[in-house]
Amino acid sequence: MAATSENPTHLLRLPEVKQRVGLSRSSLYAKIQRGEFPAPISLGARAVAWLDSEVADWISERVDASRGGAQ
């Protein structure tokens, strides 16, 4: 089953991103700083979200890499 969304602009807030990728908040932000995870989109002064499609692509890349695919 594909991890893509029917709506590519669906936004995910931090708790859902953490649940989907299995990483802590600090690990996510460290990966973002290193360019290893998609950056969030600012929704306001104190709110951010991630594009569902970008998170799904990142997950797919991790699966491919762990299965001996493109690294």
C-alpha cells in the first residue's frame, strides 16, 4: 500500500509527523538543519506544519535505502 496522499497539500502537525516517522522532535529538527528531512511550512507566528506528500516521500526513500535501493 502506497504512503501517498490523495491531497498533496494536506498538512501534518508535529505530533502526527513524529508518529509517522518514529523520531523525536529534537531528532526531526536536527535532520532539518542538516538537510536530511523536509523543512516545515510556517502557518503563523508559533505554528508550523509539514506537507504530507514530502513526509511520505521521505519515508519511501528510507524504505528504499534500507532495502538496498538507491542511497
